[in-house]
Amino acid sequence: MPLSMNREVFITCAVTGSGDTVSKSNHVPITPKQIADAAVEAAKAGAAIVHCHVRDPETGAPARRLDLYREVTDRIRSADVDMVLNLTAGMGGDLIFGDVENPLPLNEKGTDMAGATERVAHVAECLPEICTLDCGTMNFSLGDYVMTNTPSMLREMARQMTAIGVRPEIEAFDTGHLWFAKQLVEEGLIEDPVLIQLCMGIPWGAPDDLNTFMAMVNNVPSNWTFSAFSIGRNALAYPAAAILAGGNVRVGLEDNLYVGKGQLATNGQLVEKAISVVEGMGAKIIGPQEVREKLKLTKR
């Protein structure tokens, strides 16, 4: 496939995530105020979209509490800078087995399984412009943790998202996730324009080498809008790869904690770094209103 570089690029900043990063960097936001402030910082630096999880304000652990999402949403919407709000809907599918000889009963301390309506409750409450839909199941990182998203669960979550007028951002961690995303579109559960995020380098999904990345890109229909990122050491190289392949860019402390070797980053610094790459390659950064028009989003 010949390269078709994207000349008008939007940047998504994933400001906190749900991973065990709080102990590794004091820049990772925890409280609703810190998360909203990080989103504002990223938007002022040039991010058009901010992607938000919430955390327990006392422990920093990942959370699904409606009051935390509501506070983050209200703070962002009352800020003096415009941005497209993207809330995660990936929580509530964490399945952790027992040990290898006794997989059952499940490890109740880490397992967090919820029904479709509960997983989408904060989206229905806050009505962001975008929310994520992790489009498959996979062994996730270390131990016995499985990210669980069954076909029936995904169909129902997609149906609910579409019914309330929130644009799903399909999260694809491997080629099979792209395959199922196409099925959701074919069944009319996700409407045009389709938005997808290619999530590279997360164990044990698609590795972030360029051959695998282009295999993912080549499976994205030409009329879809895609963005891409990699975690860890290749995170700051992926803005170049993404726009060369025709996509858009995601950075942020959910994916990578460093702006240089040994130099802990803020979200704003990661956005600025991505912008320098994009503009250095001759592309233009577009803002939130242009993204709304491109993706037919409803600002609330």
C-alpha cells in the first residue's frame, strides 16, 4: 500500500489512564481537579481531544465512580479552553483468574466485571462527545489478567452509545478487533463517520513494529478516521508513523511517562513534542471545532 500522509492532523491526549503509573511519576493526575487541570494543560498545548479515566482520589487506583466522572466533566466544561471530551468506557471488563493449577475461583481483589448498562452509565450521565469501545478480549500484560469484552457485550455497549448520541472511538489492540469493529458497523450498531484508535505495543496485543502497524492500517477501511499510538519507548516515534500512514496522533501519560531519556513528562510537554514532529513533517494541527465538524460530534 502506498503511503498517503495525513496533512491535517488532530492530537488526542490520554491524560491519566488506569495503569500502575502513579508510583512512577508525580505528574500523573489522580484527583478530578488534577485530571481536569491536566486536560486543560494538554488542550492549551494543542490537543484537540482529551481522553480521560478517573482514579480513586485517595489511593490513585482506577475507578468507575459516577461522581468522579461528573466532577471531571464539569471542570473541563467550565474551563476557559475548548476541547473535545473523550471518556473511557473500558472499565468493568477486568477478569483475573486464580493460579495456574486453580484458575477458579477468580481473584476477587482484582476482578471487576460489570454489565453493559453499568459500564456505560457514566457516559449516559456525562454525555461526552466521544467514548471508547475496546473492541475485543486479550491477555493483558502480566499475570492472569484478561481484558474481557465479549461479542454480545460489545454489541450492547455500542447500541447504547449510539442511542445516546455519543461517538464510539473503537479501540483496536489486534487485527481481530478490527474485524469485529467492521461487523459492528455492518450491523448498524456504530454509525458513520467511524473513528478508531490503533493501540500498539500493549502486551499481548499487536506489537508496535512497523510491519504489524501497517497490517493494522491496511485493515482500516479507507472511509474511517484513525489515530494511533504506542506505549513506552516508541511512544514519541509513533506520531511520525501515524501521520505517514494517513492517521492522527495520540500521546499522554496513559501511554508514556517520559519526554526524553530519564526526563519525566507532563501531558502538555508530550503534546508539544508531538506537535513539533507533526509540523516538522509539513502537516497542520487542527483544533477541536474542526474535529467536531470532521467527526460530526455534538458539543454539550
